[in-house]
Amino acid sequence: MKLKDITEAIKRKRVVKKGKPYVKFTSDREGYKIVNDNGHRTEVKMPYAEIRKRAKAGKRAARKRKGKQSAINAMRKRSMKMHTW
């Protein structure tokens, strides 16, 4: 067993969607995804076709997001003014 296999794990990330907090589970292993089987999460190797489609979709999403980035930053700036710490 390699050290790389030991250090890779399912990671948790707190995200906010529509004002509600959620916990998002991701894998830091290259080419793997998380499958939720009735509350039991496991890492599953993605088929090559899915990896290719995800890469293509990610590039398209990045292009679409780039045009809206100034509006996103303006909304974030307004939100940060409301939430002064």
C-alpha cells in the first residue's frame, strides 16, 4: 500500500445553497466520485466517458461564469457590507 492511498479520503465541505447550509462530500482522489448508498458514502472510480464529459461541462460552465463574474462580485461585495464582522 502506498502512502498516497492512505492520505486520500472523503472530504467534507460546508456550502450554502439558497440561504441554507449543506455538507457536500467530495473525493480528493483523481478520477473518483462519491456515491451515497442510503447514507453510506463510498468512493467509486468514474468511467473514462464520464471524466471526459465532466471536463467538457466544466470548461463550458467556466466560460458562462466568466461573463457573469462582475455581477457575482458586485453581489458578494453588497453581501459583505451587510455581514460586517
